[in-house]
Amino acid sequence: MNSEFNGAPTENTHVAVVADSAGLVFTWDADARIEVRDLGGEVVIEANAAGLRTLARHLLVLAGDGVPDGAHLHLEDSNGLEDGSVSLVLERSDEE
């Protein structure tokens, strides 16, 4: 992914989504770009800085105190990911 940094701050607009029964709130930076590719033996998650911050916040929400085992977020090319991305599920699993 090629991008140029011009030194100007990026405007952050957050979009919040409440997950099903867990009542979790996930936010996206408006300029977030996240692409997920399956290369056979490995999965590549390619994102700009806003996309990486967005994914990090999603993971922190799932890692939060009181979040139930099995809480998850589905990301798809029509829901949070760039067109052509393979689906990605972020799921909390506290079972060993």
C-alpha cells in the first residue's frame, strides 16, 4: 500500500456500531482502509494508519472487562473492509 504523508493531521470521524446482544460499540475512523487477502498459507491484513487504529480499537473492545466469551465482530467487503477482501471475524475466546 503506497501512501504519502503530507504532515497535515488527519480528520477523524468515528462511526459506531453496536454488536448484537453483547452491547459492544465498535468505531471506525472515516478514512480507514482495511483489506484482507487469503494467500493460501497465510492471511494478509493491509491497512492505512487509520485502518490499523480502527482494528486496534476493535480488539481492545473485545478484550474489555465483562465482555462475554464468544463476543465477535464480522468484517466483510460490504461491511468495513475494502472491496474484494475475504471476510474476517474477530472473536473473543477465553476457553483454553
